[in-house]
Amino acid sequence: QVQLAESGGGLVQPGGSLRLSCESSRSGSDIVAMGWYRQYPDQSRELVARINNLGRTDYAGSVAGRFTISRANSKNTPVYLQMNNLKPEDTAVYFCNFGWNQPIYPWGQGTQVTVSS
């Protein structure tokens, strides 16, 4: 069972930045599509950013130009999410997962991002 662990969240003022990291217990060394999702207090979840095996990236319209998904040179830390110019509406719990069209593995605990002055 692949385990995922997100980190890097916190409390930040509007306009601030955070960098999220995703750790994985996945044993394969092949490059697989991955994505970052966020879950709001009402439990709704949306795909924020994704990157495929060739490095193609895709972003939700609300974060395009502010967030950047990138791969790390580590099997156990496969992907980052750089978040700049954060807004209060970015407040959510952020999760990572493998897959392009849908998540593949069970969700981790997520990391809380709170944007507030």
C-alpha cells in the first residue's frame, strides 16, 4: 500500500508564499503523472495542478500563474508545489497523489494551508 505524506503548509499572509512537498513510499522508479489537490471545509476537493510523465503541467484556472508544480530528483519526494501570491481563497488542506485523470492511491493526511492577515 503506497503511503503519501504532504508537508510545508502553514499560516501565511495574503501575498505570501509556501512550498509544499510530497513524500511517497512508492517503490517504482518510473516517472508517473502526479497531482496536487485541495479540500475545502465543506469537504469538496479540486485538482489544483498536475504534471505528467513528460513534464507537461496543467493548472486550475484559479491558481494558474501563481502556483508551480515540479518534480524533485528523489523517488521518495516526487513532487513539489510552489505557491506564490497566496490568497485567502487558497485556504484549504492540500493533498498529493499519483495519476493524471484521477488519483490512484489512498489519500495522505494532507497539509493545512491558511492564508489570512
